[in-house]
Amino acid sequence: MAKIKAISQLYTMADSKLVLPAADRNKEPILEVLEKVIPAKFGKDSQLSALEIASGSGQHVIHFAQAFKNIVWQPTDYDAKYVNSIKVYITENNAQNIKEPLTVDVSKALSEWPGDLQHGSLDLIVNANMVHISPWCCTEGLFSAAGKLLKTGGTLFTYGPYAIHGQITPESNVRFDAGLKAQDSSWGLRDVDDLEKEGKKNGILLDAMFNMPANNKTLVWTKNK
């Protein structure tokens, strides 16, 4: 897998803890979507299991786990510095509902992933800011994993900037897409139509699309079989 490069400004703190300003900005808007969708779909106090793919620094999973004490979270990342940072966040916050992070290359077959993830064992998968800054094979791996790991009726959340029906708007996202492709030709904003095709290959259907700050969107997907 081509290494996913951080495009946000990064500040390093003591003990390997990383703080991404973008993660601080978007963690609450993403949480607001989770708070709308998860209780309505699964019930307010249901005991659930969630996997976060490409967790990054750990700021998201800590924020989500504090809000959803009824969910056991499994963070993952490909980059050792992020895995180490997640561990610091877990320790600092004494987070009882977050498992030790796993080092996962999402472009690899599920059989090559570490840990004890079982087919049909998860209620939720969350993935933020990955598909546009990684090769397409990572998106294929994400939907393939979701199709195998989610229970029937389980939910996948993806967050980031997207093209819609072949168009990228506004102009700032057009420039962002061009900048990404200049860094790596395998990067770029993905079209929701292409994501839907990939989802359907794996029994994953698009349920809802939420407009988010900074011209991003959260897509809500359901495993239908």
C-alpha cells in the first residue's frame, strides 16, 4: 500500500502524542452525525462494536468513545506514529471502551489483518479522511472489509470531500483535488457514484449524505445482506 501522507499541519507533543488541527475541527461535526444516526438505528443504550479504519492521531476515536460509552471501539492505522499516538490518548483518558490499536494496511486482504476481527462481528465502521489521500486500492479494501466484517444492517460512515455525479464543487475543492493529484497521481476526490458501485459489489448501500463544514460530507452506508 502506498503510504497515506498527512496533509494537515502536525504538532508533536510529549510521549508520541500527536495533535492534528483538522481532527480537532471536524471531530465534533462528525460526532453530531453519529449521534443522529446510531441511536435512531440501534437504540440509545444498545451494546455495540465499532471499528475505525485509518484512525490517525487518535483524536477522533477518543472523542467518539467518550460520547458513546455503550460502544467498544477498535482503532487502527497503517502508520506506526499514529498507532503510538492512539495508545497515548487511550492511556491519558483511561479509556475503558477502546481496544489497543491495530496496525492495519487496508489494501491487504482481511486474512492478513492482525487481531481477532471476525466476519459479521461489527455493528459500525468509521473511516474519515482516507479515500482521497490514498490509492483507490485502499477504498476497495475499505468496502471489501465492511462487506465482510459488518453484521447485516450494520453501518459504515465515511467522511471527506467528494465529487458528485462527475462534478466537484465548490472551486476550493477543485483546487484541493488538483493539489492532491499533484502530490500523488493516485490521490484525488472520489465520485460518490464510483463509491456506490464499489459498495454494491460488497453488499453495501448508500443510505444518507450529510453536508459538513469546509465542503466535506459524511456518507452513511448500510450492509444489506
